[in-house]
Amino acid sequence: MTDDTKLSAETAGIVEGTVEGTHEFTVAEPEAGLRLDRFLANRLAGLSRVRIQALIRQGAVDGAAAGPLSDPGARIAPGQRIRIAVPAPEPQAPAAEAMPLSIIHEDEDLIVVDKPAGMVTHPGAGQAQGTLVNALLAHCGETLSRIGGAERPGIVHRLDKDTSGLLVIAKTDAAHLGLAEQFAAHGADGRMVRAYEAFVWGVPSRRSGAIDAPLGRSASNRTRMAVLRGDEGRHAVTHFEVIETFADAAGRPVASRLRLMLETGRTHQIRVHLAHIGHPVMGDPVYGAGFKSSARRLSDKAARTLAALGRQALHATELGFEHPITDRPLHFRSEWPKDLEALYQALTLTAARGKTAARPGKPKVKPNVSKR
């Protein structure tokens, strides 16, 4: 919805999470004139607008007494009742695909990989092939935990498609349960460490701090997350520390490198929180688009390098946990991939920088690149 047509989730009857089944809605006065597909996308947070358009054309939507509604672009009227029948998706087991994997550690119970930017973690709508799961099936065969379901074998946690870095995958159900317990605690019990590094626009006013702001689906774009007010969103906390700052040619602060720790694990949490405090991740096409003009303050080389990056400058650099079977502490680090290293080098050449901490070291376990 636009700003002038926002409704609370309670008032609008927004359906979150699983949406299979029949749902009936009444158009509120502020929603009058919306397209049918937009109205349903606002009300059904778990369905994309493309999926809703397909359901409309398939005859799954009707206006109760008015009969079938087949035009996604039809304008709706206040008081109009609209019903949609959402069929349950048919689960499909992903196919094994032989792709290179950067393996940091592997044993009988789990595998730690360094995911490249551009790779989706698991199959989903519109992405059935080329995912990390497809590659893992080729490497591990059937030895992956099935607790996550047929589409997500072994997956305990995820990284956004264009975020690179460390992921641990469970090969057994027992390992999956043990890892899931640690992820649920988010390090509060001292067993797990998850750290990220990001290059962001500007420099936070404090050298370290916590961003405590609830997150949920954006009312105007259900594919995006947003900071919400009060109890409308889910509790989310991100801790940050300024590691290094970068200046423009005139010596004015233009960007910084942050270390980030998650206290909670919400979708797009780091990216949304940093944008919320006015320091979005550089290169973020969704939450940092409003800072494109800042690139004019960079040197020509830095601006070209950032444009070539083609993704958010965010990397999961550190992962530590207690082995779910042996209880042995494990700790891994990942160096920046080449594109982030290039961005760093270009930023340091723009002007003098203020350094406050050492750069990350090499991984504690040398990656074993498998092309099986």
C-alpha cells in the first residue's frame, strides 16, 4: 500500500506465513481503487504478486456473489468482498548439480562452506537450479539432514543471494537439531559466534553500538523488509563496530567498514538496520538505492569498482559453534572475496583513511575447493 492507504495488520486482516487455503477479505475505504493483484499482494504476505496474478488468471479468485475475477488489473471498490483459494505447493526434491564448492571443513555430521555471492542458498520460487543445495546434493549425495524438508536438505541457516561467506550445513538429523538450538540462542549461551563485515556509506556517529528496531514485511512492497513501529514487527537487534573509515579526495568521511554481530536472525536484518540508521551497505540495490549520488564523491577507480561489484558489500566473515555431536569448539574465518578486496583497495586509494583495527586473517582451516 502507499503511505495514504496503510492499514494495520489487524485491521486489514493481513495473512502472514503459510497461506494455503481459502481466504476472504473485505476492501477497506483506504484501499479503494487499488489493482486487484496489488490488494491481494498487500493482504497475503506469503505470496508474490506474480504468483497472485497467475492464480487470478487460473480462476482462483472471485468476488463472492459477483462471481469470478479474472483481470489482475481490475480496480476494487470499498466494501467489496474478495475470495482467493491458494493451493498447497507441490514439494519437489531438488536435483544434484556438479558445481564448485569452497569447503572449509567437512566431517560425518556437517560441512562448512564459503558461499560465493550470486548463489541462492536453496531452491525456491523461480530458482530451482544452481543453488547451494543443488551443489551439496552432488557432493554429499543423500547424506544431508531432511529435517528442513525436501527443498532444503541440510539447511540450518541462510545467506542472501548476493551476500558471500560462511555457512554450516547439517549432514545428519542429530547435527541439524543441535545446530538449530545454537542458532536459536544467537550466541547468548556463548557457544556460537556469527560475524559479518560490511562496507557502508558514511560513518556512524558512535564507534560501536546496537541497532534495536523491529522488522517485518514492508506494507508498500511485500518483497522487502522494513523497520516497523511498536509491536507490528519482530524483535531484531544488530551490534556494530566501526573498524575503518574512508575519506573522499577532500578528506571528508565518505564510507566505513563495520564488523556486525547478530543478536537475532531476521530476513535482510543487517541491510535494513544499517539503512535505518542512515548508513546502508554500499552496492545494496534494494535498501541503499537512495545513496547512489554518494558515489560521485569517490575517486573514478573506486566508483568504477563499486559499480562493477553489482551486489551489496556484505560478507559473513566469521562462524564459530560447538560441534553438535562431539561438543568440540569449532571456529572458522573467511577472507574477503576478490570483489570486496578490490573495493577495499580502491577506497583506500581515494584518500587517507583512519584505521582502528587490523584486517581479518586467513581462515583457520584452509579451504578445500571441490569440483565434484
